[in-house]
Amino acid sequence: MTKPALRDLLERGLRPHEKRIHARLVDRILEAVARDAVSFEAGDAGGAQIELRAAWSAVGRIRGLIESARNEIAEIRKKESEFGASSSRVKTDFERRQVILKYAAELGARGRELKRDEKALARWLDEDAIRDRFARRLNRKDRELSFLLERLGALAVLAFAGERDALTGDELWNRAALEDLLMPLFSHEGDRRVVCAAFRCLSTASKALAARYRERVIGENTLQFIYRSAIQEKQDIWIQCEALSLLEFLSPDSFTKVIRKRLASPGDGDDLFFRRRAVRLLGGGGRHAALLEELLDVLRRDPSSFVRQEVSRALATAATERCIRALRAVALEDSDAKVRAAALCESLRLMGSSRPGDIDELFGIIEDSLGAEQDSFVLKTSITVARDALEHLSARGLPSLDGWRTRILDRLDALHAGCASTPIRRCAARARERIWLAGDPAAQVVAAAIEEIEADHTSGAGLSISKDTLCEQSDDCVGRVLSVRAQESFGYTLRRGWI
């Protein structure tokens, strides 16, 4: 396996900026895994088998790098403690200087750098400067540890996927030996991002196992720790969120208990991030639709609009009959304009995959919002959602669509004629024209012809269109089509010629 191919495997799933930031660390992993390269191609292994062996090798090598990083962190903390003790015992300025220089050397200062430190003793180099160096060294190691944990989870998924037919979930889990490695990191005393990365690593790897194995392969002590992390509000908020995400797959019963308890008694401050994550998980793929319906009243009363916006997304994802009714209540009755607007946007997202009966219900939400809403931001959202819905659904040929088009156009005409806000009247007029174009077959033919001819021309250049191309349409029709096209681009100047 070539080094570029191996690097591609190790970097799989990373964004371009992450590849640049962690290039040196990837090089270290690559160097370690390359030592096993000879064994990858042993026998008559094909490309998939070679990649699988490389993934397992990377899992083992990254485990070693994580252990090494933990040992280095422990050693740095030990030296930091010794430095504090030594500093507290010094009695003369000479002794203080010697202690500072000793630990500067312990932290890697060599040659010229150590000489510069010796000169800096008279100016700025003191105990606090050395403590800063210890802190920077620890922070750097914590960042490395977080990245290694992320890569460990990603590569474990690749290794599990390749062996799923040959080994049981228990055998895969025991071979990776992740739990013993990660458990001490759950109580890591440094950067909390390391703990979050350890939770995500366990979550990513365990989700790659078949559902019947997930709960039984995790040890009881580990499950108890995850449960306590999710249910205790005093824990770091992001650790709580990651623990809750883990419980969803590892212990559905514990997940349900935590969700009910935490959502029923919302806390102050950062607790809103936990509640929003909980609502997002409840709406995930409709897996918890029954629990979501059970907690609807609690969720609609949540004190944070940030959380209630996520409720709309969860309702649209679950898409049960009761959830759609609840979405109507949020869109029309919530006290916060941002939440009502979010519910309308989710109504649009839901239309693309809904049954005709549900589409009627969703159009009813939009129509009622256009007729009753007073907030200009929500009104603009309603107009935009109505326009986009009718444009996107025109091709589906729904029996009720013509009726809804007429009713929505009536609402837009009322806003255009009677709304006190000039921006709303303008928005309603623009939307009305786009809806007209989406529902008029003759106008669509003209628009398609103009778009095809225009594609080969630059803005500002002259363009001749024959009368036949315009399909004998009236000047009014052609002008309206050009007006709609000009809404999102430059305007047009139309002049009748000889042809």
C-alpha cells in the first residue's frame, strides 16, 4: 500500500483545513502504520483486504500514541508540581534563577534558546512565564489527544465495517479494546474537549456495531458513568451532551429516563444547549416519535426560544399526525417570532416528502399565518415559504394544488393591497408573480426559451429573440416572464424589432 493511499485512509473524513492543521500528527501516525506495511500485502490480498489490514494497524498504532500522550501529560504535570514545590522553597535570587533555568531546560529549551532565557531572567522570565510554558505544553498535548481520539473512532468504523461478516460484534469490540483505553479519559483533568472527544470516539465506534450488540458489549461501569454524566447538571455541558448522545444507542431505557427528567425541569444558563441536543435526538429519524409526542406540552413551554426552534425541526422530522398538528400550534401561537418563523420553514421542508393529506395540512398552516401574522419578519417568512412550496410542488400534479394556489394568491393580494408595510407589499407582489409563472404552462415555455438563449450570452450584451420563440405570447406575458427572471438578476430592456 503506497504512502499516499495510506495517508488518504488516515485522513478520510477530515475537512481540508483539518488536514492542514493536523498534518504533522498525521505524519506521525503514517510513520507508525508504515512499519506494518509489509504485512498488509502478505499472501494474495486484494485492495479491500489491504485497506482493512491498514485500518486495523492504524487502530493499534493510534492506541499506542494515545497511551504515549497520556504518559507525557502525566509527566508534564509531575514536573509542573515539582516546579511549584521547588519555587516555594527558594530563599535567594540565585536559587530562584537556577530553578527557573532548570525547568526551562526540562521543557525543551536548548543551546541558544537557553542562553536567551538566561539573559531574560533580568527582564521578564519569572515563575509565571515558566507556568505559562507548562500550560502551553499541556494544551498542545490535549489538542493532540483530542485529534487522536477522533481518528481512532473514524478508523475503528472502517475496521468494523470490513470485518462485520466475519466476526461478531463482541469479537470486533474485544479486538479494538477501546473501552479500557477510553474509560480513564472520561475523567481527564485537562481540557474538557478531550473528555468530549473520548465520548464521541466511543459513540462513533459503537454505532458501527449491529444494534443487538451495542448495549451488551459496553461494561456496566462504563454505562453507569455515561448515565451519571448525562443526568448530572453540574457536569460540563458538552460532556452532558455527548453522554446523552451515547445513551441513545447504548441504553435506550436510560436515555428515556434522562430525557424525561431533564426536559421536565429546565435549568438555567448553559442547560439550554443540553435541552436542544435532547430535542434534536428526539426528532432523529422518527426513532423516538412516541416519546416526542409524550413530551410535546413540556417542550412547547420550554423557556428558551433556542430550544423551541429545535422543537419545530424535531416535529417535522417525526412527521406523525399529532406532530404536524403541534407544528401548526407552534407556527401560529408561539410568543417568539423566531420560533414561529422556524416552524414555517420546517413546514416547507416537510412538504417535499409528505403525503397529499399532510400537504393540505401544511398549506393550511401557511395560509393561516399569511392571514393572521402581524410580525413583519414572520410575514416575510410565510410569503417566501408559500412561494417556494408552490414552485417546488407544481411538477407533482397534486389534485389540490390549484385550489391552494388560488387561496395563497388571494392572501398575497390582500397583503399587497392592504398591508401598511411597504417591504411586505413588495415581497407579496414579487412572490405572486413567481407563483403565477410556476402555474402557467405557456409562461413556462417562454421562460425556458429565454433561459436557453440567454445562457450563451453575457450580461449587458444585446440579444435577439424571434417571434416564433416567444410562442405567439402577448407582450404582457413576455414582460411578466422577464420581470420574474429579473427579480434575482439584472433587469431587461425589451424592444420590438423587424423579425
